[in-house]
Amino acid sequence: KSNHCPSIPLVCAWSCRNLIAFTTDLRNEEEKDLTHMVHIIDTEHPWDVYSVNSGHTEVITCLEWDQSGSRLLSADADGHIKCWSMTDHLANSWENTVGSMVEGDPVVALSWLHNGVKLALHVEKSGASNFGEKFSRVKFSPSLTLFGGKPMEGWIAVTISGLVTVSLLKPNGQVLTSTESLCRLRCRVALADVAFTGGGNIVVATSDGSSASPVQFYKVCVSVVNEKCKIDTEILPSLFMRCTTDPARKDKYPAITHLKFLARDMSEQVLLCASNQNNSIVECWSLRKEGLPVNNIFQQISPVVGDKQPMILKWRILSATNDLDRVSAVALPKLPISLTNTDLKVANDTKFFPGLGLALAFHDGSVHIVHRLSLQMMAVFYGSSSQRPVDEQTIKRQRTAGPLVHFKAMQLSWTSLALAGIDSHGKLSMLRISPSMGHVLDMNMSLRHLLFLLEYCMVTGYDWWDILLHVQPNMVQNLVEKLHEEYMRQNAALQQVLSTRIVAMKASLCKLSSSTIARVCDYHAKLFLIAISCTLKSLLRPHFLNTPDKSPGDRLTEICSKITDIDIDKVMINLKTEEFVLEMTTLQSLQQLIQWVGDFVLYLLASLPNQGSPVRPGHSFLRDGASLGMFRELMVVIRIWGLLKPSCLPVYTATSDTQDSMSLLFRLLTKLWLCCREENHITEPDDTLIDECCLLPSQLLIPNIDWLPINDGIISKLQNKQLVRLQFGKAPGLVGHTISSQFDAFVRAPGQPKIDHLRRLHLGAYPTEECKSCTRCGCVTMLKSPNKVTAVKQWEQRWIKNCLCGGLWRRMPLSYS
């Protein structure tokens, strides 16, 4: 907006849920002062920006997301730190809950305390079949633990005068804060960074900004003694940058402009950048244990045997660049890649893997991706203002042309496949980083990289939006199949944990190709079916308390799979009906969910005769024995509940009054289920079953199934690799997009009643209730619950934080269309 200006310094942060936070200043023309704003966007709807007046009186110097991506820290040049969290779990609604301060002392570095969870990626084992080999839990201690080993939440900050402050969040909501000097002689800290060690300690690196001074390192230990936070600090070995110890370049780079640990949990590797007016040099250093040579005199008195040689910690330079253009911003990868050896030859074997590169932005507008250990160039991007220099003349012309637009703050996404940057004009840009780093890799290699990262997101629960940026329509089928294969190789327990996440992942992949668009509807229906099945079965209660190990839900599954009778009443006789007794109000409140089950079964059976058409939603269910089995169990449960309260049964419009619709549907469903209940022996449905299904439309009115609303996100618009320009507050049109026209078959026309996708309630053509929609799949539901019944509240609580597909919620305007 015209009254916004880029703040100095600019900061941005990218969370594992693909939310980006950044800062600008808002000019107030009358009072001539600045309001410091924090903006948060979800990458799928980047125009829908949530802006909040941060309440900071001075410029914001740091932004930091927590490891769950649901809370944000902001710190300013007056020593104030604020913690922001979502209101009502909405990605576009935030509030400041707690904070801390070091009055009048600008914060230069900020980090959440480590929670002790570290998962290492083994790129060299990406072909292994077991997820445990590809991604291993690393033994890592939290910065501070509560009783029972639970990690304590909190944050650590370093100020410009050399103070370190730690704030701990107690479970009761109180904040314990303590501040300590990093060392006895306090000196100015211009740059600092924080990292964590496996033993639970914190390492702080500081520099006073001059390359003639050493880069200092401190160990910080945090503990709680008598309900007070205690900080102990210890000095670690320091280093001088190599460019200042080289006589030829001693005074060439007077200032250290960037100081970063290579990763939050790698305190033994650090990246330094020294600059002058026009140029920069980048160095990568590593802390190693080295043997201390012992003088011969002492050797004779006490010979050194085996491991007894005294060891010393020493910083060694790993790599350095030649003179570069002046570096304006640095972005580090967040993937915890396990490099089994810091030897650069080993690191180069997998040099085409995206998470190995860090990004450097230059004053000429270009961005280089360099290897994070060897600093060798992996990929380069030339901005619109920095055309590739052809000769010396062009370089000179560029230099004299005045200040070029360049990135002042940058962040890599969690899988390093995208880069967000804010330039000197305050524009927010996103770059796609090819998984092959611009090198021509065969299709299989690119697919393997994408598959490996999708699996990583599946295991960690991180959002995978940035991976979808690289999926072309012709890759979708292949990726979905390979993902399913890898999933089926895991043990049963892990499969159960990841069962819904993989379905959501397949749905988001299928959305990217017009040939698989109908399957998106199937995957979402499957997620809904799994959720309904779990909820309805959880309502069943054992009649006696001292029952055997199996729950009524498990017994129901076992009996339904054993008794293959096509008569619903004969299956029912084998169940203990007293376990199904519920209150009448509970049964009535579940009617909408029960109706969905009844409608879906009828829709599936009626679509069986034209099953040859995979472009119709519901097609994949016709050969999915597990899902049909679930529907069959639910039909039995509904039948029993119907005896208690007939008004909770699904309502069918039948041509004959005497027809028992439930029995008819159960009979046909069982016949279809028998054809495909064994995955390896799927048989074709016989002619009599198809004939009976052909007659269904003449016996019952086939309902219209409400498939998902069209997703108004940006991911499908980015496939043609053309530059997309967006404006904050203005949603781009969907005109001329091929996939959206494919979706029209499953979308309600404007003016038709809209539906709450989770409660299955009609909202009317112009809803008056406030609604929220999923950032990923577009699923819509009411913000406030209209229900008082416990069973329905339990159903609604399932979706309070996330949608069916795991996406975040965002508040929708009342006039949503």
C-alpha cells in the first residue's frame, strides 16, 4: 500500500506450516511517526494478508516461528519481545499473549528453546524401503526439561550490550525471565546467532561488527532453581576471519555483515560474511576436536597411550569464496540433513539435493544457491534488474546506474524448494528452486527427490505446499503410485499413524492434473468416511465393565468381516445390541452424519453400472474393499440405532411405501464388497448385481453428493512457470484455468445453497453465520458451534485446529461466495 514502507532492518520468517511473517512500517502522514506492522500470509493465498499493529515502539529486529509453526516471536530495538499465537486456531487471526523485555536494549538475536526433537534425513539412503532408515531420531536433549522429562517452552534473546535473556513459559501461563551478561567484560554485540547442542546446552556466537575483532562463542546453560530461572555462561574458543589474517587482504573487508550457524542444532558449523562498500567474502568454519602435541620432555615422564592424548577444541576453516558482489541477505536451509562425514567429497556425492544449499542475495539483484559446506555454486537467479553481465563494460554500466533492487531479507521454505524475499522497495517475492538445482536430471531422479521430501513431510507432519510447486501434471500419477508403494512397505503401526496424512497428500497431488481431478473428491470422501467411522464406533460402550480386551468397535469390525450374509438383520443378530444403546438426543444429533453415509452408499451403488468411467467421483470406492467394509459396518450400526430412534435413520425418497431401503442397499453393498474384499483377488461384479443397481434410480431418488468447493488457492496457477504478479487484498481471477473448468462438474452453481462440509448442514445461498475455510482443500465450516449435544461437540472438536486434510483454517468474510 502507498502508506507502507519497508522497515529497516527488514525481517521475515517462514514456518513449517507454510506461513510467512514479515514486517513493514506504516507512515502516519499527520503525526509523521511510524507504526511497526507484522504481516502474516499463507502461501496458498498470499494476497489474503493478515496485518497487525505489533505495538512495538521501536523497529522490529527479529521474527522467529516455533517448531510447530503456530506461534511467532517478535523483538524490537527497545528490548521488547512479544509472543503471538492464533486466535481460535485461525491462520488469519493473531493475538499477542505473553512477552518479556530488557528495557532499552535492542535485541540482535532471538530463538525458541529447543524441544529435544531432531529427525535426521539420510539422503544417501533415499532408496531404502523403511522410513526408519531414511529418517532417524537423533538423541538430542531439550534446552530445559520439566518434571518427567517434558521439554519446557520458552525463548532466548541476545541484546546489543552483550546481555543474554531467557524467558520460560510455565504450564500455568506465567513467564519466568532472567537476564545475565555473556561475559564479565560486556562489549557491543552488532551480530549474534543462537544454536543448540545435543547435550541440552545453548551456544551463542557474537561479533562487534568489525572484522579486526574476534568472533566470540559462549556456552549458555539454563536451569530452574527455587522457581527462578538461572543462567550460567562460559567462554568457548573464538576465531578471527581468515580474510583479516591474510596480509594482502587485511583491511579490504572492514565489517562483518552476516553471522549465522549453519543450522539451529549444529553449533559446530558457522557461516561468516565480511564486506566493504562493493564486495563481500563468505567463509564457512567448523569446530573440531584436535589432539594437543605434548613436548618430548613430558612424553618421557608420562607417555601418551591411546585415547589419553589431551584434546583441544579448535575452529578450522572449511571453505571460503573468492571476492563476490556485496551480499545483502543470507537464507539457510532448515532440512536437518545428516552428512555422515564433514568431508566435502562425501557432501558432493549428493550435490543435487536442494536442502544442501544456502542462498546468498547480492546488491545487483541476483541470488546464488551455494553448497552449505564447500560454498560451491549450485544454482543462480538473475533478478529483473540484474541481467547476466556479459563483459566488463556492462558491469561498469550497472554500477553507475544507481541503486539496484535487491533482497534485503530472505527465507528458504522448510524443504528448500522455494525462497521468499523482501526487496529494497518492500515487495515480497517468491522463487521456485528446482529440486535438480537447475541441472538436467532424468525424470526418475527428480521424482525421487520429490518423493523423499513428501515422505519427510508425511513423517514430520509439516506442510508440503512448497513441494507441490514442482509437480507437473504428467508426474502426478507416478508420484501417487510410488508414494502408496512406499507407504505399504512400512509396518502396520506406522501405517495406521500415517493413514489419513497419506490420503490428504494424494488428494493435493491429484488436484494438479486434469486427468486425476475426480480422485480428489474420492480422497476427501475417504477422509470423511474414516473420521465418521472412528467417531460413531467410539460412541459404542461395553455393556459390562469387565469385558474382554476388544472394544465394541473392534468386535463390530470382526463380526462384519466374518459374517458375509447379505441380509442386514442376520448380521445384526450376532451383535450384542445392548452395547449400541445411546441417548435419544445423541442419536438425533448424529442424523446429518448418518444421512451422508446413507446417501453415499446409494450414490456409489447407482454409479456401479457405468463404472468404466474413472472421471466420475466415487469410481475408486467401487474396488476399495476396506472402504466398502467400513460402509457396511456403519449400515449395521445405523440399522440398530434406527430400532431405538427411527427418526435418526437416513431419509430416502422411495417409489414404493413397502420397500425396506436399508435392507436393499445393504444387500447390494455386501455383494459388491464380496467382489473386492481381498485385495489380491478382485473379481468383476456379476450381471445380476449390475442389473439390480441399474434399477436403483427407478426405486429410490439418487441424491446429489456435495463434493468440495473449488479451491481458490494459487498452486494450480503456478504450473505453467509464468511469472504471476499479485496484489495484497485482491484475489486473482480463475479465468482461463483448465483444471478449474474440470472441477465445475463437482461444484455448486452460484446461488445454490451452500453447505457446511463437516457438519453436513445447509447454510443457505447467502450464509449469515461466520465461516472458516481450509487453506489447503477449501472445505468450509461454521466458526461457532450451533450444537449443545456432547457427541456432536466431540465431532466438532476433532476439527478445531485443523481440517480433515490437515490444513489450517482461515476466517472467511461473511459475503463469501
